[in-house]
Amino acid sequence: MSAAPRFAADHAAVAESLPAAIVTRAAREAALGAALAHGLPVNRNENWHYANLRALETVRFAPPLALAPAAIERARALLPPPLPGFARYVVVDGLFAAALSAAPGTDAGVTVGTGAPLDAAFAADNVDERFGTLAVAFATDTLAVSATAEPTRGIEVLQVATAPAADNASHPALIVRAAPGSRLELIERHIGVDEHATFSNGAVDIALGQGAEVHHVRLQQLGTLATHVETLRATVAADAHYVLDTVALGAQSARTTLHARLAGRGARITYARSVAADASQVDDAYAAIEHAAPDTTTTEDFRGIAGGRARVAFNGHIVMRPGAARSASRQSLKGLLAGPGTEIDLRPQLEIYTDDVKASHGATTGKLDDDMLFYLLSRGVEPRTARSLLKWAFLTELVARIGIPALRNAIERAFAQRFTGDDAQVARELV
């Protein structure tokens, strides 16, 4: 049975129970209709060549409608230590888990709430946002973060996947609004169980007002059998700055779609993505950044390491629209092949429809530097440690930019463990 009839049948089974306050019945039906009319992406679609979509053949798209106590306890056991200065909010299988979270409300310039309406703009006909369409159709809850000033604390959102994919899917939805002139530090972490396959389909809707600044760190460490798809939309107003740092380590198969629109004069986005994949993992990302106003700026950096038989792909698509005069973009995409059966696919794209702009891009893929490896070995460094040090050096430039010490340290240790397996001593040497 193909995906389209299955997700239609799954939706029909739960349609009467899905909350109208999140998405109206009419909007859900419109979203479902768009997905049925055009179908989900397949590998022959231009920007989906490298995504691993095989798991969709067996998943159940319907979400859980209530949180079972057992799911809350499984999630509790997975939670990392709290981060100093950050209020924590936990979503389990797409539903807000009050027992694991700070109380929603307003505090020091930031408001966090649940149950806010999800913008049906995710229900676009664009094939690259088709999974966002499904998120609208199936959403059971939302977490909304609104900044009105410069908060004295940050916000940490943990999205936890525990439900077996054969029973339920998770469709977590995050809404972020930064008022003009506001500042926000936001951490978004995706984690999940290892004992069975999970399927999560996330939607993130972000809007920055004039002069706002949002520092958004996203860390994906889902379970080893997980399939994860996410659609992120961001609108950046005049003189606002969206800083997005993404780190991907987990899931058997992961696909990220980013569509950012620099909508006002002087809008900026600084985007860095770091990926470490091993075994048979597949990590695929498509980032479309649209310059729709003058004097806008994109800085985009990607670093990916593929070991074992893993595949890593990144497609950076930057468009300079008419009227985007004096805008500038820079792309730096680098991949490291760390195994005999690995594959890295890097694709920088530029579309320019106006004069007086600056745009540069570079993409390189290679293996570990033999000269540097020989140098370390000649100094008595063990071969495995030497290779791990070179992998770490490849990623450290982007990881070092993350300005939250406790989180940066956790990411460094996660990368070190990925490079060294269970060798704790080598992990300590790396960090």
C-alpha cells in the first residue's frame, strides 16, 4: 500500500479527535488534500535524490492522542542534564509533557504556551515542504515561544520520540515569534529511544520582527532506528539576525528542509550545520534561503563526516530576488569521507535575478589528510586516536561558535564518542 492511501486512512481514523484549536478541521482537510493531490516526495524529485524514505512504507502516520504514563517515564529516562540559565519544556510524541516541563507562562520578557494555532502556510504545494503539509494535517499540540524583550533566561525545548513507528507517528510543532528589537536564546533538542524504530515529522515556524535577534541551536540525537523528517520555515524582517546552529548525530534516516526568507532591508541569516554519520545512517538536508529585500546577508557553513557505509548530503540553495540589490551570500560546504563505503553529496546553488550583489560558494569533499595522519603517527599517537583527532579538527570550527558552554561541551563529547566508540580515554583527550 503506497504512502498516500495509508496517510489518508490514518487521518480518517483520528480526524474527529484532532484538536480544532491547533488546526481547524477545514485547514486539516485542505492540508491533507494538498498532500494527496501531489503525493509525498520521492527520490526522483530534484531535492530528494539522497533522502532515505524507505521507512515510510511501514509507518503509521496517525499520532497518539494522549500521553500514556509509560511514555512519560520513558522520556524522563532519556532527558539530558538541565542547562544552567534555561527553562526546559518537553514534548513527548508530539504532546506537551507538563510533568517534565517548567510551567508555561510569561517570565522576564519571554512567553511560553501550548495549544497555539499552527500556521497553515505549511500546507504549501511546494514538494520540498510536503511533510510540513502532513504536520498541519496531523498536529496534536504546539509549543509557542514569544520574546518581547531580552529575556534573562533562555528556552530549551526537548522533542522526545518514544512511540513505535508501526503504532504512531510524532508530529511536533514549534512556533517562535521574536518581537521587534527582542533577543532570544533557543535550544531545540531531538532525542528518542533506541529499542525500536520511531517516526517523527516536525514543523518549526519562526518569525523575527524588525531588529530582533534569535540564536537557535538545534541538536538531533534521535535513536539509532529512528526516521526523522522536519520542515523549518523562517521569516526575517528588516535589520533582524537569525543565527541557526544545527548539529546532527542521530537517527537511522534524517531529512531536514529549511526555507528562510530575508524579507526586510538589512536582514541576516548565519547558518552552520555539522553532521557526523556512521554505519548505514543517511542524513540529508536542503536549505533554501531567499533574499527578498536589499542589503540582506547569508553566511552558510556546512561540515559533514561520513563513516562506515553512511551517506551525508547537503543542498544549499540561495536565491537573490529582484529588488535584493547590494545583498551578499557566502557558502562554504565541506565533507570528509571516513570509510571505504561512504558517500557525501554537496550541492551549492545560486540563482541571481538582480544586479549589484556579491555571492560566493565553495564545495569540497576529501579523505583524511595523509600527511597530517603520518605526522601524528610519527609522534607516537595511536592510529585510532590520530584519526579521531583529525575528524574532530574538521568539525571544531563550527562547534566552537555555539556560545552556550554547557551545551557546547555536551556536543563535543557526543562527537568524541561517535569518533571513538566506547574508548572513554580517547574521548577525554579529544575534548
